[in-house]
Amino acid sequence: MPSGPLSIRPVTTKRDTKQFIEIAYTLNSGDPHWVPPLRDEVASTISPKKNGWFSHAEAQYFLAERDGKPVGRISAHIDFLALEMPADRGFGPGTGFWGLFDAQDENTAKALINAAEDWLRGKGMTKALGPVSLSIWEEPGLLVKGHDHSPTVLMGHHPAHYQAWIEAAGYKEAKKLITYDLRVDTGFPPLINRIVAAGEKNSRIHIRKVNKSKFAEEAAIILAILNDAWADNWGFVPLTQPEIDDVGKKLKPLVFEDLIMIAELDGEPVAFMVTLPDLNEAVKPLKGSLLPFGWAKLLWWLHKPRARTMRVPLMGVVKRLQASRLASQLAFMMIEYIRRAAVADYGATRGEIGWVLDDNQGMNAIADAIESKINREYIIYQKPL
């Protein structure tokens, strides 16, 4: 049981930063489904010098200590682009965030959330959303369903009891995010196969792989479609070039040409689908460190992944085609082509699609059509300050 007085203090030194990173490994070590992230990756994420998100954001980190030992952590942060978004889409003026949340007990959790709220109030914020770690494009939401299996690459995982602690602190659901699980080694229903076959006969449609030798150009095409396709979504914040540059450096080793598709209509790029081999399968055994031989194991895996699971983190169709039959057809064609490659070239047996907003009717309909099932749910909470 906790003993001694609890103190909450801001992270100000390199030693503080190391403790901020390390406490997550301590508190989650007993969870067999938690995937310890590489410590260097965590350090880069929280560093203003190494994460392009900080070009339009600021953050303060806090440590909770008891008897001189860390027992929890939290970030409080403001995304200045989120402040410019329409309020009816989730963010907007006065919206602050907290995330990177871990706590040993409920009292610690309450004190950490209070510290984050106080910091946000001091910056003039009138509403707090969390957990969002750090960007909405990174690990948003608290896991509330799916604790019985490990997350895929770039998805969060949290103890089940955090939900009650956060709700006891006065937070209500702002939005639910879901992921879908599906078998990919058995093929899709006949209806989907007919839709794909019909698309292949349409001379206006061309589905192509990305060209990794033109990485920057292909990324620019995908970014343009993404920012158009997602502009009206709840929680949308446009990705900026510094973010794209940093994400590109991190994800380029996971980019395999036959797993990322761009759909063209009359020669114009109008849709895309990004699929990543589940890096967590290779990272989990490393326990957060590339030493002494983890780096060699990871490089070998990245050279030619054999991944049981593939994750689809992003897909989009330009706004003018959304809600049309053509949009669904393009999506099914890209999904099927990537499914074939994932099974034949990487040994995949399952896929995970998401996250998806739970009220995104178009994506939910596509997921239902290919007979996928919800396997994980995340909640982003909100509270007036």
C-alpha cells in the first residue's frame, strides 16, 4: 500500500526526463500484453528538438513521487493548430490536452490529472481532453476494451482500472475510437470479390503501389489526400511538414511498396491506403532496449518482415468522392490487393484496421462488408476547466 506524502513536480532536468520515461516500464511490467516501446523512440517523441509536432505545440511533463521514488507521470500540452479548429469538431479555442499517463494508485492519478489541469488553466485553456499522447496522430484515447491482447504498432495499451480513475476525476466520454480485427488468409466474401473484379474492368481506375525511391513525392500525394479526406472529421488537425518529415524518418523502414496503395481515377490520385507490418511483434521481446543484440534482431526483421498481423492506420478518399459507390470500390480494391501481398509475401494471417471514429459510417460499413469485428475500443475523455 502507498505510504509517505505524495508530491507532484514538473520535469526540468535530464535525470527527471529519464525517470519520466522509465516509470512507464516499472508500472506496466506486470502486464503480459503491454509492449515496452524502445526507450530511444520515447525520448524522441517527448523531445521538442526531435518531434515535428512541437513546431505547433508545447508541453509540460510532471512526475509523481512518494518516498523519493517515482510513482506516476503525466503530460499537459497545447496544440496551437487544434485551437484553430472548429469547436463542433471536438477541439477549437480553449482546448488543452493531457496524456502519457501512468499512475501507481488512484490518489496519484488524481493528483497528476489535477497538476495537468492547473497547468492548462494557467495557459488560458477552458477544456481538457485526455489521454492524448501527444498528438492526435500518435496514441489518442484510453483503452477500455481489448486488454486481453497486445496492441499493434503505434497503438496504446493501458490498465483496465485507469478508466474508473479518470471518470472519478470528473471526465466524460468525448469520442470513442475503435479498431477492427479480421482474418486475411482466407479471402473476402464473394460480393467483395465481384466489386474488385468490376473495378479491374474499369479503364478509369488504376491502383498502384507506392514507389519508395520517390518517397517524398509519394508522401506529398498521400498527405494531400489525407488532409482533404479527413478535414471534416472529429478531432482533425492537419499534419504539418515538420511532422511529415519526422514521421517519414521513423516509418520509412516500415514502408514496403506492396503494402501501400494509391488509387488513381482518370490519372488523378484520389485515394490511398497505408498498411504497416506489426512492428510490435519484433519490438515486444526487446523489452524497450536495442542492447546488446536487439538492434541486430530488429534490423533482420525489418529487412524482410514475417508478420502475423498487418495494421491499416490510415486510408482516405478525396472529399468529392466520399459517400459514392466508387469510393467503396476503390477501398475494396486497395484492401484486396494489399491482403494478397500481406499473405503471400509476409505470412500475415490477420489484419487490424484503425483507429476509426465509432460514428464513421463509411469506414464502419467497409469493415462490416469484409466481415471484420471490433477488437479494441479507446475513449478520449473531456472535462470543462
